Amino acid sequence: MKLFKQTELVITILLCAALITLLFLNSFFEVAYVVYIIAGACQFISLFVHFKTGWFSNHVLRNIYYITFLLSALLAITNTGLMGSFFTSPFMLLIYTYICYKEIQILRLKEFVHLK
């Protein structure tokens, strides 16, 4: 699971870098669409894996993210808040990158506990 978490962090950092690069080259609408599709798929897979394995499921930041992600997905499916979820996806990607970073820090601390 540690390898999955590290891979997930690298993917989100690459998506953030692509987002920033594309913002300078294209309009926000084109960039938001690409990020919405790719990041949404990656985050949904990650959400499913974390929920299924119970790994970091009780972490406060992840629980808030679960609720926010599911609410925006529900709004997007019902077309009620499609544009809202469309434009918030780049910001959710940044928040998710922060969550991944914090979870890797927690894993590293757990490794050092065994050295005491």
C-alpha cells in the first residue's frame, strides 16, 4: 500500500505540473476540462482503493475529501452543479496532493517508531 501511496503522490504532482503548464499555454476552460477528466478518474480510483482497503479511511482530511468528492460527483451526475464541479476540480487536485503528502509523512513516522 505504501507503493500505491507514493505512486499516487507522483501522479498528482505530475497532474499539478501539467495543470500549471497548460494554464500558460491555453485558456482555463480547456485546461479545466482535461484536469476534470484525468484527475477525476485518478481520484475516483484512489477513493475506491482507500475505501475498500480501509487504509487512511479514518483520517480527518480524507473524510472531508470523501464527502466533498462524492458531493461534487453527485452534483455533476445530476447536472445541477456540473459547472461548479468542473471549475473546482483543479483546486480539489491541489488539496488531494496535500492529503497524499501528509499521508506519506504519517507512513514515514510509523516506520521510525519501530526503530525505538
